[in-house]
Amino acid sequence: KQWYQRRVRGQQKIYYVVAEPSDDIRSRVWAVMDTLFILCSIVLFIAETEPFFRDQLEDTNSTWYNIFFWGDSMCVTFFLFDFIIRMFVWPNKADFFKSLLNWLDFLAILPFFVMITTNYVAPADDAQADQSADKGTIVALKVLRLMRVIRLLKLAKHSEQLVLIISVVKRSGNEMSIMALLWVISTVTFGSVMYYAENEHPESQMTSISSSCWWTIATMSTVGYGDKTPKTNLGRLLASCVVFLSMVFMALPMTLIVGKFSAAYDSMQSAEEEKGEEKKEEVALKGINETTFVENGRKDAKLNGPNGVANKENHISYT
């Protein structure tokens, strides 16, 4: 029983270091290490697409290839160690696998091992590799490489603000669905009307309803690439209506989302203030207890004299 209690206490200590952000120095050190490995991994992910490094990485015997490979391997090793430790010390294993951030951590680790396995399984001869690599395999490898950018989302564990934004997005599911529905309806409606208003013009750039929908999306989002523009007066009038109505369609759901974000932010600030007050009360109570202990010790010393027997017993009882 004592061994089990020690094990539980040890798991709790490790859990608060690796999984729960706190003011403890060990938790801060672990968070800094995790952040540094994440940033190092992202730097390697971006740098390998530069022309100079891309040419060097084609040669598996080059120095830069070894630097990138072992750098990425160290990052993945730390991420895997962190994932296993958190899974081991998590209080409820079912809640661990229900957490979205934990699945993102798993997906951030997975591409490395898949790429390693692919490199070992792939044919060694270049000609044979070219013949065996179909388009589906190439696309899958590109997707796996792209999945490494998920590692950047691991920073959400160390930022209460990012966690707040994620929670607000989860709570705003109805508002987001309303905005998406309005977006789809507006895009199809205005795209269809714009196509029939412009297709008779000899210089019309609205060659189909789908191309008109692309113009509608660029216009409603206030991006306005300028790759497609209306040529007729009716089309320009319709474009003015699209710009005006898009502001209305965007403003209505966003007001509700911003309201929820403000309420969640105020709640987080209140929780932090309450936590700070509790810490102050704990420090003050600890100081009072220490002062009482010292005063009682002095009184016992005066009453019992140099033998100190009662003082020792009093010290044990306080301890």
C-alpha cells in the first residue's frame, strides 16, 4: 500500500511538471525545453525547402543531410518521450485519448517514422524507384511532410491565450455554422447572378459559375485579388451590392463570437486573480504558523528550563 501511494504521488508530481503549466521551476524548465525543440523542428521544416538546402538534401551522404536528419531525429525523440510520459502519468487514460492536443502531438510524431519506414522499404536503385513511385505515393509523401507543421500547434500547451482561443472556437460551433451557411448561400447566389450578368460580354472573365463563385469569395472576404473583374454596368452594380452585403453577413456572426471571447477572457482573468489571492493567503497563513511555532517554542523553553523535554515534544507535535 505504501509503495502504491508513493507511486501515485510520483505520478502526480511528474504530471504537474509535463502536463500542467504552473509556476514551479521544473514545470517552467520543461516548458522551455519543449518550446525550443518545437521551434527547432519548425526551423528545420522551413529551411529544407530553401533552394540551397534542397539541393544538398538530395544527396544522402552530404553533411547538410546528416545535420537535418539528426536534428529532426532529436526533436522527434523528445516529442515521443514527452508523449509517452504524459500518457503514463495522465490520471484518466480515456480522457487522455479524448484530448485534441494529444492527438495533434501524435500526428506531429507520426510522419517521421512513416518517412523512415518508406526510405527503408523503397528500392535502392533510382530507376527502379522512379518506376515504382506512382502519383498517389508522391502525394502521400508530400502530405506526410506537410503534417510536420502540426508541431507548431504543440505551443498551445504552454499558452493560456491559445487555449482560450481554441475553447472559444469550440463554444462557437453554432455561430460558425451560421457564418458558413451564409457564406455558401451568398457565394452560390451571387456567383450565379454574376455569371449570367457577364457571360454575354465578349471580354467577360466569368467563364463559368464556378469561376464567378471564386470572384465572389475573393470579393466577400475583402481580399479582391483583381484577377477577375466585372465588365458590364450591371456586373459593377452587382459587385457593389456584394461588397456591402458581405460586411453585413460577416459582422452578424462575428459579433456573437467576439462576445463569447470577451466573456471567456474575463472569466480567465477572474480565475487568475482568485488564484493569486489564494497564493497570498497561503503565504500569509504559512507566516502566521511559523510565528506561532516560534513563540510557543520560546514559552516552552521558559517553562521547562534547560532540559527541553517539553519543548522537544511540542516541536514533534507541530511537525
